[in-house]
Amino acid sequence: MRGIYIHVPFCARACPYCDFDFQVGRAPDTEAFLAGLAREASGRAAELADWTGGEEHGAQDMSDATWSTVYLGGGTPSLLGPAGLASLGEWLARRFPGAGASEFTVEVNPEHGDAALYAAVRAIGGTRVSLGTQSTEAEGLRTLGRVHSPAEALASIAAAAAAGLRVSADLIVGWPGQTDAGVRADVARLTAAGAEHVSVYALTIEADTPWPTLVRRGKRRLPDSDHQADMLAAAEQALTAAGLLHYEVASYARAGAEARHNLLYWTWQDYLGLGPSAHSARYFADGSVLRRGNVRGLPTWLKDPSTPAEAERLTPEAAATEGLWTGLRDLRGLDVAAYLRRFPAVTRAWIEQRTRRQVARGNLEWIEEGRILRIAPGRWYWHDAVAADLLA
Ligand code: SF4
């Protein structure tokens, strides 16, 4: 199992809280972007040939050389429109035949989510859309600076489901003014419209986004961390009551609708990132991992798309340490046997020693006779703090 992530770096306008890598404009230069992807892939041809050459990994289920999942993220992939998506899909099918057979996700903004776009998603092999719904309240969407309406958010979900696509909807919580009742209504509307997977994010404001300037001008307020915690709790309560499993720190799904591509990240599988600011990870038999990050910014990336901004090979022990906290994002728990196959440089005693303090605090627990280590129920909110302690 391994996956491909392609970063599509275009947005029609900038949402004031967002620090992702994108270029603003209504008419993306798809041709230049695809030419950049082709140059990146050919510049990395030797690396890719070696990568897919069937290198033996420590775990049996990791020897598969196919690209089982594809994720087109951004930015706004749906801004490419049906024709642009078709071109990107054609390139992908030529360069990586069979990629995405297990899952092929396209991020879509609700204002683009109509039958024509979904037909294009299906035509390139898409199986799933991740919709940037964010809120179903007019006040929430206005505060977040989104261009779509609540009705468009819900219609885009229903149209995707009608097109035979699996649907994930994003929900941002903790925006100033949001209420418990509002979160419950969001969840009820998203799930009734057909979302079987919901990703929940607390609104966080980075310094280099427009939001701080809007705060200085009196047009926005900064989110409050206690309010955010309350809204996250309200979302969890409503989503689990609606029958979705809280299976990853930020993700909820009906049974069988878990995001397979995202699970690759949490279960230490290889992934190839293409496009500006995309990241790649490749695991080796000794448990070491090669991490690579592309340059940020479309113009810079286009100048030399195959030279990374950063590349680092983590030692087996450093990779194992990192693997502990990524594995614990899966709230169903970390499979210790699979973990030790992936990271053969460490032992069960090493895991026990590393996690002893968090187990004693009740944040982590061993279950199933010690086969599974997981974040204790109700403690997911402290995942970052637990992770910081494990990494220390
Ligand atoms: S559409 Fe998405 S990627 Fe683009 S600015 Fe808004 S939140 Fe960021």
C-alpha cells in the first residue's frame, strides 16, 4: 500500500484563516501546472523507479508496489473544472497506471460541486470527494470568509452522493459566536445530506494570514481556546450520536467510510507528494524513513519542480519515535506487532519505557492483552500534548 498526494495550488480567493500554499486567481494555468508535474516526475524518475521496484519492507502488507490511493488536495482542485480535472486525470493515468484503485479522493469546494464536476471526478477514477463545507450556518460561512452558502454546502453533498461518490465533509469549529446548538445542527444537516465522513478542525489563526489584520480593524475576533474545546466536544457528541465512529483525532466515519489515504499516514505507509509544498515519505527495511518536502509557492516550484526544499533521512530510532505519535492518531489504537515490524530497531520494552508516563497519567492505555496501545477514551483532545511528551 502506498499513496500519491498531488497539491493543486489554486484558489479563487483567500480565506482569511488559511495559510496553505495557493495562488489566487479565477483561471488557473492548468497547462503550466501539468507541465510542472511532468517535470517533477521525470526529474524524480530514478527515485521513483527504485521506490516502486518492490523494496522489501519490514511488514508483509507493505511490499505491494502499487499506488493504492490518490488524493488531489490543495488549494482547490475543483477550481480546475471538469476539463482541467480530466487533463490531470489523464496525466496521472499515463504516469501512474492503476493508481487510486483502492481510493481516489478529490477535494471540492461546495460552489463547484455540481453534476458536471462530479461526472469528471468519476471519469478520472475518483471514488470520493472531500468537501470544504466548513459550516452550514450563514454566520459561520461569513465569519470564515467562504463564498458558498449553507444551501450550496448541502446541495454539493447530495449531488456527490447521487453521483455515486463517497462524501467527506469538513467542519470548522470554534469560530467566535458559534454555539453548541449550531454545532449540533451542522452535524445533523451534513449527515442528513449524505456525508458519511466528517473531518472536524478547530479554527486556528496563523500569524501570516489576513485574520490578525481583520482583528486589528475590528472585523473579526480571535478564537477562544475554551470555546474551541467546548465546540470540539459538542461536535464529538453529535457525530457519535449520529452513528459515526471517532476513529482518528480529527475524523469521524460510518463503518467502512474511513479515509484510506489518510490512514496511510497514520500506519507508516509510503506516500509520494507531487506539486508545490507536497511532502513525501518512504520507509526502509531498517525502519528509517526518508522525508522530503517540495518548495512552497507555484512560481518557485515551476522553476525547478524536482529539487526539494528539504530532505531528511530519520534514523530508525527517530522514525520509531515519530511513528508512535502518528500511530496513536488512530484512536482504534496502534497495533504493536505491525509497529515493531515497521520499526525493527526498537522493542516492546522500548515502547513501554517511552509511554510509561502517559500510561500512568491515564492518557494512554494497553488493551487486548497488550496487543494494542491507544489514546484512552476521552483523552483524544490531549493527543498533541501526549505526542510532545513521547517525542521529548
Ligand atoms: S479554499 Fe481552501 S485552500 Fe483555498 S484559501 Fe480557502 S481554505 Fe485555503
